[in-house]
Amino acid sequence: MAVLVQKFKARAAALPTFDVPFLIILLALLSYGLIMLFSAGYAVALYRRGDAYTYIRPQLLFAALGVAAMYAASLVDYHIWHKLAWPMLGLSLVLLTVVLFMPEYNGCKRWIVLPGLGTLQPSEIAKFSVVLVFSHIISLNHDRMKTFSTGVLPFALILGTVTVLMLLEPHLSGTLLILSIGAVLMFVGGTGLQWFGLAGGLGVAAIAAAVAARHFDAAFVCTAPLTHAGIIGELLDAGLPVFTELNLVDDGYDALIANAAQKGLPLFLSSTMLYRAETQYIKRRVAAFAKPVNYIYHIGQYLPDWHPWENYKNFFVGDRRTGGVREIFGIDLPWLLDAFGPVKHVYAEKDKLSGLEIDYPDSYFVTLRHENGTKGLLAADVVSPKAVRNFEVFGEGLHLFWEGNPRALYSYNAETREKEFVDTYGSFEHDARYSDNIVENAYVDEITNFFGVLAGREQPRWSFEKDKEAIALIERIEGA
């Protein structure tokens, strides 16, 4: 045993010592990255997966494996790394080529599927290969690094080949990272500063030319509602058609409508519920029934659950003018007005049921009397623990039920005395991170309609003019 210990000590003494300051900096950066990842991801992980450590746990494992691999690599004779430099680069280029023939995932070809083992991302191997071959070249030519033929040309050829292959995937972030790694190694290795200056100047010129040549067909405004009017005005002044999400307030509406009309630009306002197949089915059935009906509609969800990754007081629903209940009205009143027509009379009662730190009522009961005689009872709140959208419309000979999602639309059959399922979607997409009331198809159909408007083939289902009337109705409800 003593002999083994002596041999281990002798071997350890023969090894080069660690660069302790560099090791401390490296571990500090690693720790900082893990802390930032956990800070940014724990709320989302808890909401989506029910476990706050879902994202950080594998990263901690990979970090530990990386530190172990780093230590193991430090024990390898550097002459071996010299011999592996060019073969590793060759392997990387082969893999970067092979991946271009792999199936796409999220519009990219970045992964090679290894049956039974998982996936391999060639760009990760390419990063290591670039470090290895650059270090190899620099160590053999450190006294000639200021010349173009030695200090620039071979590195430029290698980086050019790797970045072209990665841009074909495409993998822009990985490309920028490899370019940065290469530039740092060249700088440390002694490449002349004048070459960096030349490359920087060419890069700035290329970016400026690309920006100047870029043409935008339209703009999407997806910011907080109170910022919309100013942004939309600037976009219209720039000659761009605009798609905007819910405004909830009519700030600047008259000026924006006039500006868009003067310039002949589409001004498209989102109202996604008008694109739900269920609401359009209800509208058709009510119109075909052509007799008096009434409806009852409850929409609600606990406000902190809207964006669980952030405090409800920190985004627009914390503001009284764009509060949570007002957004519910902004989302659902358009399709109710579309299906049942303008509203003649409004009666509303409002309450504060919760301890939420908001300066507006969290619960409304509203009676709407439409001009065609339809009467609706609308309950909207931001306190319901379960996200709910329950709708029922009834008349003598018509009874429809809808629980807010495509699997829960029913028509009552008086002959069989049973509710019959109505299938309005052959298939639909749903993101499991959100309540089952959210259907992706409607968003796609709405944007498709916008593109049709841009092409001059279609008309929008909602408009600023109609929305101005809906916002006026919201004001009547809140002021009742």
C-alpha cells in the first residue's frame, strides 16, 4: 500500500500544476451561469412540470461531468492533443455535413439521431475542434502570428468552412459563438491587431448594407396595450401594415384609423375568439334558429396563474386601465357582439372577492340586453381557481353547451333527451402549458387571415372601428 501511495505522489508531482486563478475564474463563471439558469427557470419549471428543479437538475449533472472531463483532459499529454487536432476537425466537418441530411426539428437541422442512444449535435464537437486546431496552429507558429499568411489565412479558412456549414442548418447562435471563440484564440495567439480592425470594419459595413437592403412587409405589435398607440403610429408613418394584439383602450384610435386610411395600409386588430370554430358554430346555429334566445356565460381564471413566471403586478393586468377582468371583456365581447348583435341596455354588479393587490373589482356580473331582444348573463372574474369558460345558449327548440374547448361543445337533442357532441375541428393543436381553453388553430387562422388581407384576398373579421364600440361597451359595464 505504501508503495502505491509513493507511486501516486511521484506521478502527481510530475504533472504540471494548475493555473489556480484561471481555474477560480472558470468555476465562478460556471456557478454564475447555473445560478442564473435556476433563477430564470424555476418558476416556469414549477408551472409546466410541477418541479422547480426540472431544468437545473440535468444542468448540474452536466456541469459536474464537464468539470470531471476537464480534469481528465488535463492529465493527457499535450502531444496527444496535437496529433488529434486535424482528425477532430475533419470529423467535425463530416458531421456538420451529415446533419444537413437529417430530418428537420423546429425548422432546423442541428441534430443527428443515434438510434437507442439519443441525439448528437455536431456544432458542440465543432467548438472543441476549433479550439484544438487553433491552439495547435498557434503553438507551432507563435513567432509568425502577425503575418497574414500565418496569423489570419488558415484561421479564416477554417472558420469560414465551419460557419457556412452551421448557417446552413441554420444555427446562428452557435455560429456567433464559434466565431467569438476563434477570434479570442487568434487575439491571445498574437494575430496582429490591424487584421481585427480590418475584419471589424468589413463586418460593420456588411451589417449596415444588410440592414439597408432589408425590406419589411408588415409589423406585429405584441407589447403591453398602453404602448400600442405610439408604436402603431410610428409603424404607419414608416409605411408598414400593422397587426396588433388587444388594445383594451381606444387611445389614438381616430388618428390611427385616419392615418391608415390616408396611406392605404391595413390596420389589423386581433380578436382570436372570432376565429374559434366553436364560436362560429354557435353564431351559425343562432342565426339559423331565428327565434329569441338567452345565454349564460362564465369566464374566469385566478390572476396569478395567467403568467406564473412573473408577478401579476408587474405586467399590464396590474394596471387598472388594462386589468384582468377588462382583458376578459376585450377577448370575449367581440364574438358575443358578432353572434348576437349590438347591446342596448347594460346592468352590472361588481365585487372584490379576493385579497389580490389590484385597484379594480375582481368579479363582475353583467346583464346585456341586445338590440334583437337577446338577453345575456355574463360573469367575468380573476378569482376562479380553475380556468373556466362555460357558455350556454337556449331558446324554444335550441340548447347549446360549450365548456371553452373543442372537446366540450354540445347540442341538446330533444328527441333523445341527450346532449350530442359537436365536432368543429377535425384536429386541433393545444399547448399543454396552458389551460384546455387555449387552441392554437385559432391563432394560426387569424394570422392567415392577416396575410390574406395583405394580399388583398380577404377582409379582417374585426377592426378598430368595431373595437371602438366594444371598448365603449366595456366602459359602460365598468361605469354601471
